[in-house]
Amino acid sequence: MPVLFEKLDVYQKAVDLAESISKLTDAFPKGNYYLIDQLNRAALSISANLAEGNGRWHENDRKQCFYIARGSAQECVPLIEFCKRKSLIHPKQHEDLKNAIDAVIKMIYGLVKGLDKRKSELENKD
């Protein structure tokens, strides 16, 4: 039985992104370990922090994990740009990855706004 956060679209998209990046970097030539490692860590960090945030009880802790996930997604942007400039990925792959990253960032923003909205609703109830 899946854990509740595994059903979130943003989590699924983040795992898909990490998998795509991992498969892509598997084909990078020797001498690019620093880039492979940094890119894979950043990509994997997105879903890991979404999972961690969903396990936090306190809203501020939860939000902080979501902020870290968003930061990790944003970290991927210059890394894939560098990969494109080094001709490690094709421009189409770069564009597809950027679109996937952008979608994940927007969804994380939605998670944070949802927390803010619930907090506001609870405060207005009192």
C-alpha cells in the first residue's frame, strides 16, 4: 500500500525527473563525475524533501522542506544549462528537462500556497 505522499502528482513528477536525469547522466563521458553527482543529488533531493515535508507535523517544518525541494529543483536549472553548453545533452533534452523542472517548481509553490490558505482559514475560524 502506498504512503499518502506517493499519491501526490508533484511527488510523482519529481521522481520521474530524477529518473530521467539519472538515465541521462549514465551516458555522460568520463571526467564529468562532479557534474553527474551534483545534478543527480539535486534532482533526487526534490522528491526526498517532498516526502520528508509530508512527514512533518508542524506546518513551518513542512513548509521548510518544501522550500528546500523547490531550491533543489531550481539548482537543476543551471546544471542542465551547463550540460547543454558542454554538449552533454541536446537542446531538445535541455528544453524538456527545463519544462519538467518548471512544472515541479509550480506544483511545489501550490503546496506552499495550500498550507498558507489552510492556515488563514483556521485563523479566520477563531
